[in-house]
Amino acid sequence: MPRAVQRVARAKVNLALHVTGRRGDGYHLLDSLVAFTDFGDVIGVEPAPSLSLAITGPMAAGLSAGPDNLVVKAAQALVSPLGAAITLDKRLPVASGIGGGSADAAATLQALCALWGCDLPDAGKVLALGADVPVCLAGQSCRMAGIGDEISPVALPAAHLVLVNLGVGLSTAAVFGALTRRDNPPLPPPEPMPDAAALAEYLHRCRNDLEAPAMALVPLIAEVIAALSAQDGCLVARMSGSGATCFGLFATATKAERAVTVLQGRSPAWWIQAAAMA
């Protein structure tokens, strides 16, 4: 057994998200273009007599390490008599629409499987942890459809993102509840995207159907998107997932980092992070 294993729970960004329907059981059907970044929370696991979770990091405040935490639920979904001391270094904002909890659950599954030498749970158990857990477990750019269970890899070009969060958590249920239409058309078929400009051109033909209802709940999201759009080199700016984190797409790290500096000077209370799409 390894002495310790560490995995990065990379931020998941919905570059586009169309709500295409709703099942009889209440689950919404989505069609989304998903990318991952090289920045995220960090999961560490070490052998221990029993399971435990400690939460550290700049975004740890107010986050429970109790049985409702997705990290704990993920660990319990694995069939193993062994224990582990799990540490979650929380770097992503909580309830922010960039897959933090789901990415943490996926990284926990991967880390514990490496530590214990066991297999991942079946697809049903993974999906039961959350609709975004399967795509976070896959960890690659893709088109995600259905309720999150239909994943098709998509090649995306090198690009850089600036992520901005107001520090306001948004309830996913509340955002979906504020939707005025649930039968929107799907994404246009993905096509070859050789560079960031081509990706931006494709994204301009897409949208995030959750952006308008999220803005109705938190009007300042519009201010964040406008601030990102105004930055030199920003090719596209919109909200990710159910919010409230927004992103700006940039072709180069230099322009993304310059935008971070400008935005931090303008709005020091916002959480702002540059990251490469990975």
C-alpha cells in the first residue's frame, strides 16, 4: 500500500450549456461542452485505522466534513475494509458552478483506489454521487449530455481561462427552478477547432441557458461578465454551470494574467483565478 496519494480535483467549466428537456422524475436533460483546468482543489489520502476527513485551504470556511460531504460519500461508495485519513485542500469557491464538490468526489475515488488497490464503483454508484461526478472522473474535455451520463470526448485547442466568482453561492435547484424554458435546442455539432479563436467562434453560436435565471437571482453576475468582456484579449465571457462563477476565454496566458491583475485592482473582493485549459 502506498504511504500517501494525492490527486488534483480540477475545476470543471461548462463552456456552453443547453437545457434540452426534463424527465418525468424531475431530472433535467442537458447538452454541454465541458473543459477542465489545471487548477483545482487537492485531495490527499493516507492509510489510517478508519475513515476521516479534514478540510484545509482558503475556501474551507463553513464547509462541513460530516457525512453529507461528497468526499465522505465517495469514500463510502468504495468497497474496502481499509481506512484512510483524507485531506481536502479547498481552493475553489463552494457552490460556484465549476464542479468543486463533484471534482472532489471524483478525485477521492481515484486517490483511494490507488491507495487501497481497489476498483472504482459501477457507473450507477458514481452517478448517484452527483450528475457531474462521471464527467469529473473522466477528466477530459467532452460533450456531456443526458443527465450527465452521456460523455463523448471532444478535442479542444490550447486556451486560457480567467475564472471570477463574486463570493455568492447559488443553489442549483433555485437556478433550475427559475428557468422559463426547458426544451431548448441542443448544441450545434462540434467541429474542428484548431485554436482559441475557432473555439470562441463556436461558443458564440452556443449559450448557457442557466445564465438568465441565475442573473435574475444574482444580478451582479451581469457585472462580472461585462468586466471580463472588457478585458483585452477576451474572446468570450459567460457563466459556467449554474453559477455564479463566470469565465473569460483568452488565447494566451499573458493576456489572461494581465486580465487578472486589472480585475483584482478593480474588484479586490472577487475571487479571481487564471488557469490553462487542460
